Amino acid sequence: MSPDRAQDRSHDCPILHVDMDAFYASVAIRDRPELHDVPVIVGGGHRGVVLAANYPARRHGVRSALPMTRARRMCPEAVVLPPDYDEVESVSSSVMEIFRQVTPVVEAVSLDEAFLDVSGSWRRLGTSREIAEHVRARVSDEQRVTCSVGVAGSVSVAKLASRRAKPDGVVVVPPREVTAFLHPLDVGELYGVGEKTREQLHRLGLRTVGQVAHTPVATLQRGIGAAAGAHLHHLAWGTDRRTLTPRRPTHEPDRSMGADETFGRDTDDRAVVVRELLRLTAKVTHRMRTAGVAGRTVTIRVRFSDFTTITRSRTLPDATDVTGEVHATAVGLFDALGLQRARIRLVGVRVEGLVPRGSVQRQLVLGARERGWEDADRAVDAAASRFGGGAVRRATLLLGDRP
DNA sequence: TCTGGGGTCCTAGGACCC
DNA sequence: TCTGGGGTCCTAGGACCC
């Protein structure tokens, strides 16, 4: 090992966490230099939240997930742009391709984040730090957006390191420096510790990661639950041994698929809800059929104007991907709530317990009616793939209440 | 005009079965 | 003849992540 490499020690650090900087905003302004130094917020329009804010906007306190109304109030001079999902996806897949040219062991977390295990690339590409800089240079040169990279011996530490590296930097945390790096951090920095758990831990007198590390596991488990407590203790010592899974094995489908939507205005009209449930169901079952999966458990979600949210679910005798069946189940669950004039903000449909469609053995022979629905679904799918998603809609979706 | 939409995993109680 | 004890499925809720 050359002195150079001994010094940067990144052979102890096979894991890279690459995180794009303010991704949706960076993509939106990459061809608009006049916007680089002014606050830019990317967000959904109506009743939406901030998807991304560039660094000038962040200086005003604007961050992801903030309600757009508050964001505009905090930074009235900001340029607000709608997200360009197609463009973001295109940049994302190009960036992921760069990662895969560095190592085959790439676990994409989301459009803007991935873990890389580069231990097989050292001979070819140099130390982990050098590989991190190589990745950053390529992403910047080829896609004109920046990213930050955390380098460490484990997934959880690499993740925290990339946050420290932001924006547009690299942070390497070799094993011998892990506790010094982790222990001063606020517990809320740990992966899996959100607002609620952070508050619980604070009530137990635990504010820093170091304090959590020196708390008996049993105490943590009593405070926040068996699984979370044990996991947290590992995270606090940086001894999380999770390895990367390049992608979910193909024989293993997603566990659930769903869709929900916030109404433009709260509603207490059953007909509006039923129609929305149909639209959402059609969207979900179409995705299911495209993925070749069917599911048994149908769950609806209802959020009221005061933001309280309930779910109701029903498990069917057989897995289905049929729009009519899922919709009928969803409407049955909704009607069983017996709501009178409750103001509803959002409804959603989710199908769980997904299995490959080919494995579904129906116990009962399909009646003519179900068979008819399946044929109708296939016709809708075919038309959608030929003419685009909006080409065919069920008749009830065409009635009334269009803006 | 406060608070999106896509998911995953965990917990807890009751039913049901052996 | 006091009522054990698992294991699994179902349902509802909640926390969390990006």
C-alpha cells in the first residue's frame, strides 16, 4: 500500500453513499444559469409540499417537505417551479448507469440516492476516496448536477457521512473514527429515528448518539420497542452489518402498490369519493397488471379535514388485479364507515400481499361477470399502451366535477 | 390554501387452530 | 374441570424514509 493510500485509509471503507444535491431543483435549473444564484423551490402546486429547494432558498429556511404555503411566506422572492418528473427520471437513470460502470453492486434507494460497494473496484479505479471523486466528476461533467458522497465501512455510517459532505463534497469516515464521528450527533440524525422517536428518546434523557450507545439495550427496547431498540443500539456503535442488495430479486414482487390523492378542496360528497376511489383503483390495478402481480388485501385510507387518518382493510379469498373487484371492495369499506357529513381531505387505495399473477389459483371458477371485467381491463390496458394513459376512462370518470 | 405521494416495517389484540 | 401455550392470519394504527 502506498503511503498515500495508507493515509486516506479508504480500503477500510468499501461503502459509498451517493446523494444528489437538491435533486429536483438542480435538474430544473441546470440549463438556466440565471437561476443558479437565486432561491428556487420545486414543488407540487395545489396544497403541495416542497420537493426540493436549492441552496439559496435553504438559506431562508426552506427545506423539503415544507408546505408550499409556508415556503412561499418564508421566501417570497423565490422562483417556484413545478417538478419535471420525466427529466428527473432521465437524469437519475443516467447517473445510476455511471454508478454501475464503477461497480455492479449498486443499491438504488430512490431516484436521487444509491449505495455502492466498491471493494471489487479498488484494483481498477483506486481508493474509495478516489472512486468517490471519480463518480462526482462524471456526474457533474455528464449530467451537469452535483452530488455528495459519504464513504465508510458500513451502510449506516456512509449515509450519515454523505449528509456531512453536502453540498458537493466527500467525507470519508474510516472505522477507527466512527465513534468519534457518530457520538456527538443528535439522535435524530440516525436512520430510523424520526420526530416521534427522537422525542421519546429525549424524554429518556438521551439526546446524543453517544448517550444512546452507552444505554443498555433492554432500556432502549422498553422505551421504543424491541426491534427498534436493538437496531438503534447497533446504529449508535456503527456496527450495523447490513449488506447491499443490488435490487429486489425478480421473483419477489413489491409488497404492495397503492395510490392516494388529496382533493383540491375537502369534500363530504359520497359520489365524489366513490369516483376518486375508482380513478385511484384503476391506476393501481393497471400498474399491477403491468407488473404481472395480484393481491388479496385491499386497504383504503381516509384523511379528514383535521388531518386525522384512518385505514380499513379487507382480505379477499383470492388474489385479484381486477379493477371492478378492488373498487367494489374499496367502496364497501368506505360505506362501512357510515360517515355522515365528515369533511374528507384525501382518499387512497392500496393492494397488499402481492404475488405473481401466474401463481394465483382461483378456488372458484370465474363467473361470466368477473371474466367480463378482466376482458375490459385488458382492453383498457391495451388502449393505454397504444394511445397513452388518458385515452380510455371508465364512463363514471368522465362525468361531472372536472375543473 | 399549513401539512404530497410512493412505499416499508413494526406492534398489538383477537380469532382460530393444534 | 379453573381456565396452558404456541403459531399464524387478519385488522388497525403508527412511525419512518425519500
